[in-house]
Amino acid sequence: MSMADSTVDAVIVGGGFYGAAIAIYLAKQRGLKHIVLVERESALLTRASYNNQARVHNGYHYPRSFTTAYRSRINLPRFVHDWPEAVKQDFTKLYAIARRNSKVTPKQFVRFCKEIGAKIEPADQSLRQLFESHLIEEVFVVEEYAFDSNKLASWAETELKACDVEVRFDTRVTAISKGDKSLRVAVREKGGSEAEVLTRYAFNCTYSGLNQFGGDFPGTTTHLKQEITEMALMQAPPALKTLGITVMDGPFFSMMPFPARGLHTLSHVRYTPHMHWNDQRGIDPYQKLNDYERATRVDRMVRDVGRYLPAVLDAKYVDSLFEVKTVLVKNEGDDGRPILFEKHAELPGCYSILGGKIDNIYDALEKLDGETFNDI
């Protein structure tokens, strides 16, 4: 189908995990026939879906946001069931509680895990001795996994093809406007001319780019904050190779398997966020990332983490993943990661959807289950 003045049932903006999963859902579950997915990169799942910690959450991360934690606990088994090939389970996951400056005590953490129904048990001595006991009060073994974004991208590619979704790479949506009986979506191919697609529905799944459209697009009513973040990719030493480790909940850091590269990510609450700004139209987050110098802070991460977990000093730095991370301003205080799901009243048929974690996809799909979609 030509992009020029074509009429379709739905346009999905963004070919990350959410955009792909929503396109597949609309085709398979809701019977929409002509769906176009527009992605500015040259492949699926190459941006925020790839450049992150690759953690399939089970709630442990969110002791100050019960709703986020509980939803993760409910969603994890579903995610493992739906994408078994993409989930790495063959590692031991540890959560350790710092003695000082932690916002949660070991007792509170155990109580919280019981409240959400998440498995937790004290770690044995061989695992506890990896940590400096004067800085770490307690170590727990929990149940949490990692995902391989390359395998999720393969799944998306196969399913989109099977559903006859038209995928347009190297293409941007520049504006969304109101037409007579449909939405007018302006698209521009890289180095090409602009064309228009008429559609009944438009799903804005661009994550960091949610507010970067012209036309009648009103922007999200939910305030967003953008951060440029760095995930350091490390070759773990033998003592840490089969482990995923998170230290809570003040001096917060994680070392998690990153299946797509066979390495571990190292992230640190102080050094992973490099800069931040309040999201608004006209400040292109992708341009800000392109212009950023990307000087690694891995030395500072390793130095601080090494105080708590000495074996990390033997890890070898390989690379850094820099990306724009988008968070809802209202959840900065409790670290909650609810979805953003907005229907734009000024643009009937236009939705903006953002999830802070991969397993939030089920929350987004549940919202869509409640929507009525009529054919054009």
C-alpha cells in the first residue's frame, strides 16, 4: 500500500515492544484489518526496548509503590508464559538491604514481599559473603528474571508479518490532525517527501517522543520528565556470572544479566542518570541524546559498588548503552511505574500510551480491551 493518501484502520507510531504488541493485539484480538506501523529507526525494538536493564520485574523493586509492585507480581508469570523463549531464568537473583540510608529495612522488605505474594528467603552464607557486612544488613534470594530484547524483536517481526501489518522503517510521523471522518497523519520518510495517511485510529507509542507532533495533537496532560541515562555493559567475573544483584533502597544499584549481549548491566542511582529536563514540544529528546557527549561514568559506578560488592572490581567494562528514559513526574517520589494511557478528546481516535516497564504491556492491553473500535 502506498503511503500517499492511503486510508487505513490504524496507525501505530513507534516500533518498540509496546507499538509492536499493540499492533498485533489490534489485528488478532480486535479484528482491525489495515494497520500501518511507523518506526523512525531501521529495525524494531532498537531504542528504549533494547537500551535498558532487561529486567522482568516481580515487584521487589517498588516497596514504596504497592500498586506497581503488585501489578508486576501478577504480570510476571503471564510474561514468562507468553514469551518463554525471550526470558532468561537460569540465574540467582539477590536483593540486599543497605545498613545506612536505606528507605526500607529488612523486616519491612520481607513484610512487603509477603503482602504482594512474592517469594523471598534469606541467602546462604556463600552468597552473603560476597557483600561487605558492615555496609549490607541482609541479603535475600528472590524470583526475578531478565529478557532478551533481540528475541522479542524476532517475535514481533514474525507476528507483524503474520498479521499483515505494514511496517514502515526510517519513517517519522510529524503531525496528527483532525480530518472530516478520520485522523490525518503526516509521515516523512528519511530523506524523502511527506505524505498523509487517513486513519480512524492512531496509537502514539513513541515513549520519549510522545509530545513531538505538530498538527492538532494536544500533547499529554500527564507531565513527563526526560533523562539521559547510561547502562554500563560489563563482563562479570566468575563470582558474579550466574547472579543478578540489586542493593536497596537509597544507595541503589543493580548488576543484572543482559541476555541480548551475554553481559551484565551495571546501573547506579547516582551515576546512571546523566541529565534531565521537563518534557515539552519543541525539545526533541532524540536530538538531545544525539548531541550529548556520552562520557561514561563507569569508573564512579564501579568504585562505589565495589565498596558493597568487592567482586565487581574484577568486572571488565565493555560498552555503555545511552538512552532517553521517560518517567511520569507524579511518580518521582515513590518510584512507581504506572502506565500512561490517554485518549485525546480533541482528537477522537487518538491515543497516547507509555509503559515504564516491559510487563506493563498487560495493563495497556487491559485498557484497550475496554475501548470500542469500529471499522472505518
